[in-house]
Amino acid sequence: MIERLTPAQVRAVQDPAELPCRLSDEMPPLEGIIGQDRAMRALSFGLGIQQAGYHIYVSGLPGTGKTTAVLSYLAEVARTRPPASDWCYVHNPKDSYRPLALELPAGRGPELARDVENMVRGAAREIRAAFESDEYTARREQITSALQRGRAELLRQLETRANQAGFLLQVTPVGLFLVPMRNGRPLTDEEIQALPPAERSELDLRRAALQAEMRAALKQTRALEREARERLEQLDREVVQFAISGVVEDLTEKWAEYPHVVAYLESLRDDMTSNLHLFLEATDDDSDGPRAARQLALRKYQVNVLVHHDPNNGAPVVIEQNPTYNNLIGRIEREMHQGALITDFTNIKPGALHLANGGFLVLPAEEVLRNPFAWDGLKRALRNGHIDIEDLSDRWGFVTAKSLRPQPIPINLKVVLIGSLWLYQLLTVYDEDFPELFKVQADFDTVMDRNYDNVCKYLTFIADICRKYKLLPLDATGLAKMVEVGSRLADDQTKLSTKFGAVVSVLQEADYWARQAGASAISGEHVRQAVEERVYRSSLIYDRIKEAIARGILQVDVTGKRTGQVNGLAVSAMGEFSFGRPTRITATVGVGREGVIDIEREARLGGRIHTKGVLILGGYLTHRFGRNLPMALSARLVFEQSYSEVDGDSASAAELAALLSALSGLPLRQDLAVTGSINQYGEMQAVGGLNQKIEGFFDVCRAKGLTGQQGVIIPRSNVVHLNLREDVVEAIASGQFHIYAIDHSDELLELLTGVPVGEPDEHGNFPPGTVGGRVQARLRELVARLQDLGREQDRAAKDKAGQPGQEGDAKKPGEPPRRPPEGGPEGENGPERDGGPEGEGGREPEQDGGPEGEGRGPGRGGGPEGEGPSKPERDAGGDWGRDTTRGTERGG
């Protein structure tokens, strides 16, 4: 049934009187997230379950407020969770290249660092004072005096023994020497050489015996020195331990409930005792300060607080907008020292995983995948359950300096990836780890139901935005207009858009125009102005197209009637701005076997969905007119003056109307535009971009002059999607423009031609004079014409075969006449022969056939433009509607 829509049906107007407030300031603060019940339920489940692998992927279109909603929800949940632990890295005395990780309660990490620093400072002062005390000096001198007495006694004994043996013991800086003596006087070398051989031999024997005794004495001296050194070291240790025992014991008592901290403090005490020289030679109390080398050496007594949290803020919520590998996993920095790169545990820096450990980490999925190694590093940490800080140079073998391998830190957090649904599907298919790690999907919807409760929530959201961005409040008309804007953005009268980014933009721009006008509140007029200004800023191309149509450069008729021509509607987009434009669609028909040919497809300007829509037209014609009638049709459809790719099936109803007009000879109204797709049974199906299409045709009609007859035909299932501009609604109310809703293509043709399609009888025949009857008559005419052409070709072939002078062709006297070859309905008359529907056809000559070249012989192109290569001979009525052109061979 054809229905002319009323103004109330083409725009869902919100009555300000039905709203719960007169001013947006009256609305209470927003609680929770509106319009995303499914996504919030998934988030709640993913955050609540504590099993491994239940991390969350949040999907949805841009502008739906995914990130803001997730962060807001996580902040609420985090306040109910215990605070995360602090983590520190400290020096490992057993292996300085594997620093130790210490876990502490929230807020205690900086406290430990301060305690250790104060302990080291205090210990240095105590050590310095102890080693400068008189008691220490006296005990040290006692040990050194005993050493000197022992050495002197050994030397005296050795000297006495040497004198008895006739030698003088000389002590020099390079050692002890034995010099022979005679009569109390040392002998010179000449005197020794002048001695008789026997006497020299006896002297050598005595010297050897004394040297053995001298070696024994030196050994005893070294033993005395070693004993004295050990006693001095033991004294130093006793002094150091006594000096620092107080400060260390105070700390161990303070941190007694953390055994790993106590163990670290004890190891720190032992290391300080072993490295006493660092405190004696360079301390913070020195006026000139410690030298650079000793400063570096003293760093090992620091605590690197990697992560610390406020114990009163609950669990951490971290969003990392630049998730590089180092920003996620952490890094080990290096510094230049005396021309070399060095590092230590104080140069370990945290990543986002450390900062969010014990809480929640939010990451943009696309950015994680875009940064090299970041995705692999994230998956490795989640699989292993700990963070292993490692330089990428170590992983790839490009090591230029010795690095560290810090002790891994265990993790307990929830990772929330935010991205598109398309990216979610790709990861699910191509990454086997992804489904195991991110088992929860929270999909954000783009619309919500438009009912009273949701409208109230919508207004609460608007009021919150006004308070957040310090915008002027909205009065009742402004709030009503924003509800209408929400339905327009949703393209549905029964829905409201949850693309809150666009809603916020409209609010901010309406606030600007209200302030420009000096208003104290944003009214509906300001909202309308904001929407119109947004369109005007982006509509330069749209205005140029309208101008070209109005001037006749782009040919679109909005009055009169034309055969085989109809106004279709298309949608174009320039960034975020989309607009509709009418396009002339034409159809031509002739004798042939190609069926319906889509010129857009042949020119490679048609998309796959558009090609499908055109092929459905063949199914429709077969269903309505080809059940008992062999087809002989070659039809061509085209979008006139189209210079870019055409896709979608929303023009299939218009294309059908143009095709049936060309077949029936009935002209179509040009003051009506058509949008909608059809199925093979002629039923109208809903399409997208409806508001933009109708408004585009209205603008063209207004530019050329409204006649009161113009309008648009749409599928009835699309009525709920109408939210037209107010000027279009006003034109409909005044009878200057019309919207017709239909269910079937028969209603479409009746509107466009003024002639009913008719109903076929039990034999499939339509009444004469109807659209169906005229189409059937034309199809029969085409079949008869093709059969006539086949007979003419047969006669031409026979005449050629009977010409004299051709060997084997002349008829001999007395020979019975030759029987012409017989062709069955399936062309069974031998190879390379084609039988017509009645078996009349013989072999086709190698030439173009049909008035438009559709009956092509082998090896030749068909039609005046040569549309495609030849095809094998086949029955004139077989394979009707099948597209055997070059485009089919390309696969669309």
C-alpha cells in the first residue's frame, strides 16, 4: 500500500513540556555510564573474575566515549580495591648485575629509602668518630708496637748469629745482606777474591747456612706482619660493628615485620664493614665532597624506589597513550663516566606495567600493535606473570656495554585494551595468544532506546557536560532540540546516539553561539544554529554540486516524464560530513542474450554490492516474466555523469524502474526520486543514509523550483529512520514536498508511471495495458525478433552452401534434395551449431548480429561499443539474464 507520510512521521519532535526540567542545572549529577549496559556488564565481569587470562578488550566506534567511560568506571572500582604495593630495587652483594626487588606496603618504599640513607649517613659519622678516638688509636698502636718489637727481636737474633759466624748483617731498603768480616772489619770484594780457595769455600758454606737462617727469620717476620694485619682488620671490624650497630639495630627493629627487608639491612651492614675505606676516605661530611668514583661506589647503599603509591587512593589506574616497549616494560638507563657507558640498579626505570601493578592498565590497542616489540612484550609479561626488564639491545645481540638483569617483579593487574571491532576480529583470527589472554569483550553500542528513562539520563549527561566544561545551561527548548539531535545522529526515531563526542561538540558550539548572542541560557535556536553552522563549514563541495545541477551542468530533471530514466539517490562523504545527491539512472534494451549489463561494473566503477544488486534484477525479471517465456534481452544500466566508484544496492529499485520503463515504453515521473533495494520477489528493503538522500533531492528541487508534486519514494521499513531537517518538514506540511512509503516494486512503478503493474493469471500472463502486460509484450517481441534473425542467418548459410564453383557443394543430377540440419531446443544439431527455441536456428555466421550487436558470432565483439569478447553459440532463450561479459570473468 502506498502511503504519503505526514510531518509527524518524518521527524521525531521532542515536546519541551514533556521533559523533567526547565533548565539543565536542575538535573542531578550523572551516576554511572548511560546507554552501555551490555558493555558495563562485561567490564564488571572482567574486573571481578580473578582467573588468569580474563583481561578485557573494549571495542566500539570512535566517539562513543569508550575511553572516558572505561576510565570513569575503573576509577570507581579502584577506590574499592586495596592499594598496590611499592616496589624497590636494591644492590645485590652476591651479584651486582642482578639487583634485588623488594615489595613493600603502599607508601613504605620512600620511607625505606630515607631510612637507609639516614642510616648510611649516621654510620659514616660514627665510623669516622670511632676511628679518630684515642681508644682506637691506643689499641692500634699496641698491635703495631708488638709487631715492631717482634721484628726487632728477630733482627737482633739474626745479627748476633751472623756476627758469630764472621759476617756483618746489613739492612737496606731492598733487603738483608751478609758481608764477611775479619778483625771486626768488613772485607772488600778484592780482599775476598784474594783469599785462598779453601778459605773461600768455607766462607760460602757459612754464608749458605746463615742465608737459610735469614729466610726462616723473614718468614717469621711475615707471619708477625700477617698476624698484626689480621688483628688490625679484626679491630676495624669490631669498631665498625660497634659504631653502626645502634643505627642498624634501630632499623631492623622498625622493619622486623618484613623479613626480606631485615635480610637486606643485615647484608648492607656486612657490606659496609667490608668496604670501610669508602667511609673513611670519602663521606658526605667532607667539605670538598667525595670524588666521582667514590660517589658511584657509594650508590650501592641507596634504595631505588621503582614504584610507590598513596595508601589512601586505592588501586592504581594507569593509561599509557604511547605504549612503546620501554614505556610498557621499563628501561635500564646508562650514563657516561670517563668515556664509557656505565649503569647500576639506580638507573632502572619503571614501565606502565610496574605503575599499574596491583590495579588496572588501559592501553590503546592500535598503538600497542604499531610500536615494535610492545605487543610481544605485553603478552610475555601476561603469560609469565612477571615483568622482566631487559634491554632490546641484549635481546638482539647489539650490546655495546655491560647491562643488568634485574630480578623479575610478579604482576597482578587487569589490562584493558581499547580499539575497534575490526582489530578485535583480526587479533582473534591471526594471534593465537590473544583469545587466551583477552577472554572478555566489552562492545560499546552506538545507540540507546529513546524512552522517558533514557531521555532523562541523556539530559543528565548533557547537564554534566555543561558543568564540566563550564557551558551555559540549556533551557527546555535547548534540551528538547538536543534530544532530537541525538535521534538524528542515531538515524532512528526510536533511538538516541551514544556517540557522545559529537553530542559534546554540538553543545560546545551551541554555547558559543549563545554567548555571541548575549543569552543567559542555550535555547533550541542556538542548537539549531550550531548544527547548521557545522554543516555550512563542511558543505562547500555539496553546494558546488547543487549549483552545477541548478545550472544544468549536471543533468537532473525534477519535472516532466522520461522513458527509461529515473532519479536515483546516492550519499557522498567529505570527512565527517555526508550529503545526498540525486543521480540520473538510465536504461536501454534491445535484442540479445547478454541479459542485464551494468556499465558501472564494466567500467570498473561498480562495487561488489552494487553488482549484486544489478544481478538481483535479473532474478526479479525471471521470477515475474520469465517462467514461461524464453528471454532475448540485452539491457544496459548506468549512472549518468558518475565519475567515481558506485557501491551499495540502494539504487536497485530505481534501476528496476528504469529497466521496466524501457521495456514497457511507459515514461517515469522525474519529480520523484527513488531509494531502496529490492529482492528477487520485488519486495522493498531498507537502505542507509536516508535523511541525507531526501534532503539532497529536496535541496535540488528547491533550487530548481518546488512544484508541489516533487518527493521521494522510500521503503516502508525505512520510515522509522526518518529525522529530516526542519525546512524539509515544513515543506511537507505545506504540501510542497512529499515522502511516499511503499512495500513492493509494483507500488513503485504505479507511482512513477501512473499505470498499475497488474496481476498475472494462472498462465503467467499480465492484463494488456498494464505495466506487466506491456513488458511481456515487449519481451515476446524481442524473442520473435531474435528468432527471425536466426532464420535469416540460416537462409544466408544455405545460400552460401548452394553457390556453384564450390567443391562438394553443388547438387548432382538425380540427387535428392539435401535435408537441412535440425536443431533441437537445446541446440543438439551437432558441434558448432546453435538451435533456437524451436530448433530453427542453424550455424551462426562469424559476424555481429542483432540491432545493437548483441547476437555475436565467434571471434567478434558485440554491440556498437564492442562490449566484451564473443561467447559460444547457445540457445536464444537459454541462460537469460546471465552476464557473460568481461566483468563477470573478472569476478566483479
